[in-house]
Amino acid sequence: YVGPLKREILSRYNKPEADPFGRGQYNFQEAARTNPIIGWLANILRFVLDFFYTLVPNYGVAIILLTVLVKIVFFPLTHKSFESTSKMSALSPKIEELKKKHQGRPEKLNQEMMALYRKEGVNPLSGCLPLLLQMPIFFALFELLSNAFDLRGAPFIAPWIGDLSAPEKFLPLNFTVPMVGWDELRILPFVMLGTTLLQSRISQNPSANQAQMKLMMYAMPIFFFFILYNMPSGLVIYWTVQNILSIAQQLFINDRRRRAGPDSNLAAGRGPSRKPK
């Protein structure tokens, strides 16, 4: 079989009466295999993308709308994570005070910081939640872009992004970049890198040491830049739009906290702080 691996086409020949040779059932639809682990999620994304495509006949726009929908679905969890990050930023003076007080005593410092986090209702690991939530969608979308026949050759902004299932093509190079093997200059990965760096900067954890801050702020975004440089452009669009929405969400939370005042708990959704008795 050399036709398109589309289940809706293959399934037409999945019945014995449809076989012109009378040989029984072929199960042609099995030719369009999906990842057994993440395939179910890819099928859900495919359904959502097709729905958005019926509204706006452009799969690039459909991916953007899908990204917004994912952000809305996970908003309660990510919002709580961003609120926690914002509260940790407000605790920066107290954290610095603890570091000076317990300098040279790391165990005591960790105990005091954990006690401070419990008192303020802050989870220092919550900043990883948005990234963890994105990863299953990321892998499922990669599976979809790699295998869905409809998305092969589907343009977004032609001729710049003429195929969402392939890397963006902007400017061919007359040489190959050593080590990485790049022979094309792409714009989308740099936009993604800039938005990732900006998101890391505005949501950095003030309690982390300098090595951890540099790792989160620079190493991780650069790592994903190299990973996604030759990935399907639809995947880079998804990640970039996620970054932009996360930046807007974090800036909103930071602005609300500033307006509420440095000692207010309004940003945490707990109401005005109570005066000690």
C-alpha cells in the first residue's frame, strides 16, 4: 500500500465485503500505527486540531488555538504555581536574612527556609509544574506532527513556514555548522529561545543559589533551543505560544502583588494578612 496513511481512508477497506478479492478482513487501518504510550493523547490533539481547522482552515492557527485551550485547561494548576513563585519573590528579603544569619551552617539554613515556606504556604518545587505539564502535550504533538498525513505540507505563513510537520525554512546557509550539522538559518527557534529566557527571568526563584539560577535561566532554554532547532515548526510554534501566555500570566500576577503591597497575601488568594495578637 502506497497511499496516505489516513485511518478514515484505510478503514473503508476493513470490512470483508469491501475486499474485491474476497479474501476477508485486512485491517488496513493498522498501518497507521501510533505510539502505544502517548498515541491516545495524540489522537485527542488530532481531534481538537481538526475541530479548530473547521473553524479556521489553517493548521498553524489551529495549533495556536490548541495552545490557548491547553493553557486554559491547566490554568488552575499553573496559576497556583505562578502564585507560589511570585510569593517566593516577595520572600526574598527574609531568605537573604536567613542566609546571612546561618552562613556556614547549610543544614540549619535549610531547616529555617523549609519552616519559612511552610509558614507562608509556599512550595519551592512548584516552579517546575508548568514544564512538567507541557511535556506530555509536547511529545504527543510531536507524534501527531510526525505521523498525521493531513499535517504534511500544511502551511502556516507561506513561504516562510510552508510545512508545519517540517522545520522552518528561512535562509539556506552555504556551509554546515560544525558539531550540530545545521545548514539553514531559522527564525522560530530564536524567538522561542528569547521567550523562554524572558519567562525564566521573570519567574526565577530568589531562594535558589547562583548555580541553580544560572542553570534554570540559561542552560535549560539553550538546551531546548538546540533540541527544537530542527524539530517540526508546528512544535516550535506551540512551545513559543506557551511561553508568551506564561509570560503574560506571570506579569499579571507580579503586577497584582506589587499593587497589593509587599506584605499583602492577596496575591496568594488568602485575603488580607492578619496582625499578630
